[in-house]
Amino acid sequence: MIERVIYQEVVSALKHYPILAITGPRQSGKTTMLRSMFSDYRYVNLENPDMREYATTDPKAFLDEYDRYVIFDEVQRVPSLFSYLQAIVDDRLELGLYILSGSQNFHLMEQITQTLAGRVALFRLFPFDLTEMKVADWLSDDLGQVMVKGFYPAIFERSVGQDSYYANYVDTYVRRDVSQLANVHDDRLFRVFLKVCATRAGQLLNLTDLSKDVGVSHSTIKNWISILETSYVIHLLLPYYSNFGKRVIKSPKLYFWDTGLLCHLLNIRRGKLSPKHPLWGHLFENMVVGEIIKQNYHLGQQRDYYFWRDSHGHEVDLLYADGPSLHIYEVKSSTTLTSKLAEPLQYFEGISGDAVSTKTLIYGGDRNQSRSQFKAVAWSKVGQQSND
């Protein structure tokens, strides 16, 4: 069991808020971290039918028994608890009373915004990031293997085979999480939708095309995309709208949070992914973009990331603003570092005036370099420098 990067942020927040909430994908390690690293808190799993019945039918007695220093896991399963928790924390004025955890972001966030706003510090825990993988000595030098294997804790901590793991993950996800979030009548069709989304990873989201390819209505596709976001299967990267005199693309880009799951949906198995694979570049971009945003959450950096693309095809893969300054990134899977790879960064700097503060090229090689016009960062070293 390794200490998760987010742990110190959570510990610090306990000194400033009465309630903490931790959400994230199912099986990302939330329960393991909470039970092992907060052993002085009592643990209550509200997926347990008996505990859920107790909390639902007699919430006052339940909270009299579990009155402070308690972890409520899958707390969104008993939404009536939130109003009682609000009254308790407002009355006691104590800090660090409760830690709430849940894997369905929509239901958890709905209750927090309705009843606990201003009383909760919210965190998101994702599967392992690269820094955590390195600490545990689980990060392979084989980039293809890293992308196919993914980052879910069970694959490394319990040595679960990735093929069976992701097959079970998809099956459980469709049968359990999706059914709780929406009335999906056809499991088979939703699985088709998942696979079609996988073929679009790293591309602009086009609901009309997805609707045609899957064979369901535009509104259904929109709803299903929301389900994938809510349950942390995909994330949508929004475009940066400051156009610097150019027409810009205004559709978001679709990415999967984990390349292991993405490869499974694309039927890419161990030994079948190499730099010659036609999707190698897309998978690499998906991994790097997800990694940077994942570390942003784990480190509590509170940055909003975007991409930029104009109508002529000029693009910057990732950027964030720090006041008036922009930090821009280009992601290239090439293992050979050349100045040509950074041309999109140079172009964007040229049209944005003095707005660009740093330019970072993340590539498929193994050495960092600080060049006069940009900084080059090896894929395995993302997160080892201040601007990542």
C-alpha cells in the first residue's frame, strides 16, 4: 500500500473544514486510502444493505451512534443524510468531523451543492498517477505496456490480469453504475456506444456522428456522454476561447481517463501495441493529457485546462492560464526530439503576443531537455517539474 499523493492535501483540509468529500472513478483506491490512512476514523459502507437501511429509516439514531470522526463510503446511496449532516456541523462548529466518499459524482455533487455548500472540501482521487507508479516501482520502461496496462490499483496491488480486470470492470460498470444513473434499456447498445467513444478518443466531440454510428437519438447520446463523465470514464477538454483574431473551434475534445480501459475497448491487448500501431499517437496524447489533469487534482493545484485549435488546423494540445499568463503544452509520441515538434507552440506564441509564459513539449523519449525556445519533458517524467 503506497501513500497516495492526494493524502497530504486531505489531511491539511481536515484542519479547515467540518466535512471532506472524496469522489473519483470506481476502484480508483478511495476506500483503500481512507481505511488505511485514516484508521482513527470509523468506517461505514453504505453499500451494505443493513447499514443503508439503518441510515435511511432512522437517521437520527444512526448519526447519534456515528456522531463524529466517521467515514461514510458511497454516501450518495442515502441522500437523506446530507440535511442531517448540515444541521450537525452547523451546530457543533467542529472541524474534520466526517469524510464522505462516493464514486458517482453527479449524485454526490448534487447533494453537496444543495445542502453542504461552503462546509465541504472536495477532492477527486483517480487511479495511480506516474509519480505514484514510480514510488512503488511499478512504472515500466515500455511505454506500450504502460498504456495497455493502465493505472487502476488492483492490477498492481493484487496482480490482477488486465484483460480480465477490464472485462469485469466494463461488465460491472454497465450493469451497476449505468443502471443507477439512467434508465438504459439495452445494455448491448450502451456497450456499442462505449466502444464507438473509444474510437473517438482525442478527437472533437461530435454528437451527431455518434448518434448515427450508434443508432440512437441525439438526445440519448448527449445523456450517455453525461453518464460517462459523471462516472469518470471520460472527460471533456474544453476549448480556449481567446481567439487572438482567428476563428477557433468551439467543440470539446473527448478523452478517456485511463488508457488501460481505452485499449481494452479498442481490443488492443498486451503485445499488440507498438509505435507502429495506427492509434499509437492518439493513445499517447490521451495518456499525457489525462496524466497532467489527474496530477492537477491529486496535488490540489486548482488549474483549469483547455486546448486551442483554429479553423485552419493550428492547435495547442493543452494550456492553462495563471492570471494573464498562459502555459502551453504540445504532446508528441515521437522518441526523437527535434525543434519541428514544437512548431505548434511557436505558432501560438507568435499570435498571442506576450501572453505565453512557458512552452512545454512532452514527448515519447526518455530525457528532459531545456532548449532556448521550449522545455522538452520525457513522458515518464511528467510531474517532476513545477509547471506540470
